[in-house]
Amino acid sequence: YPGFGNPELDPQRNRGQEAALKYDDGSLSASATIYRNRIRGFIDPRTNRQSAQATLEGATLEAGWRGTQWGVSGSIDFLDAKEEPTGLRLVRRADRTAQLQVDRRDTWGTVFAEWLLVSDREDLDFSSSPSRRVRMGGYGLVNLGTQVNLAPGWQLLGRVNNLTDKDYTTSFGYSTLGRTLFVGVQYQGRKP
């Protein structure tokens, strides 16, 4: 990016550990995952320079149920992401994220609704000198969609994102799209 690039950056190096328990009997599924990632040479988005290290630790819990026509699934993620040696919270990363999806499948296709919740995050206000940390509030989004079978291999897709036209941002000073509509046609040929 002109005026912001840094040709002296080295690749980040990551060492991660993860442990998970999973259960799936065809209709019920659940999993619990814990993780820890240490990133050496972490590229700091505030300065576009490398800091010593960053640590991302957390846990993800997921569960789902699938019936003949109906399905429900959800997940929640707990994250502790910090710069080292300062211990400052990494910017633009939410401590908690949750999702819930409900869908109904039939011979004609599928319809679904999903709900996404994201907790507050911190970011940097680059318009102030030096940059100061700002808090961005959490948000919740509702999305709806459908997939209609037209003919063998052909499907009509429709999706409304941010149904309630929520005003939110994922990066300080940059707005996101409001309610959006996506319509498309998809073809999936037979596997050889």
C-alpha cells in the first residue's frame, strides 16, 4: 500500500497447540477445542512493523442437531489475544463470538436463518497523532437465505445479509455495508 508498506518485514512464525474432543452420532454433534498460538515477529497493524511476539489463546465450543428436515447448529469462541511483551490486547479481535444457524431442508431446496454476535473490540484511531486506542462496540447480525433446486445440478441461490440493516464497523473509521441482497445461479456437475 503506497506510503504504508514496509519492505523490511520478515515472515511471521507461528507455533500452535490445539486439543479437541468431538462427538457425532449422525444427528447430534458436539465439540470442544482449546488452542494456543504464539506468533514470533508479529506484524503490528498499528505501525506496520514487527513486534516481538503475540499470543492467541482460547476455546471454541460447537454443537448441532440434524433431523430429517430441520437442523440447528451453533458455536461460541472465547479468545484472549495479546501482544508481548506489552500485554496489550490485539486490535480488531473480539474476545467472544457466537453463531446460531437454523435450517430446513426439503425436496425443493433449503432455507436458513443465522445469527452472529460479536463482542467489543479495540482498534486504533490513526487520525490522531500518536494513534490512540478506541473501543468499538459489539454487534449482532441476522442473515437469511435459500437454495432452490431448479433442475438436476442447477440451483437458485438467494441471501440477505444484515437483515436489520445494523450500523457497525469491523475497523475504526471504515463503515461496512448495510443490508445486502445476493442472488445467483449455481451448477454442480456430477462427480466422475
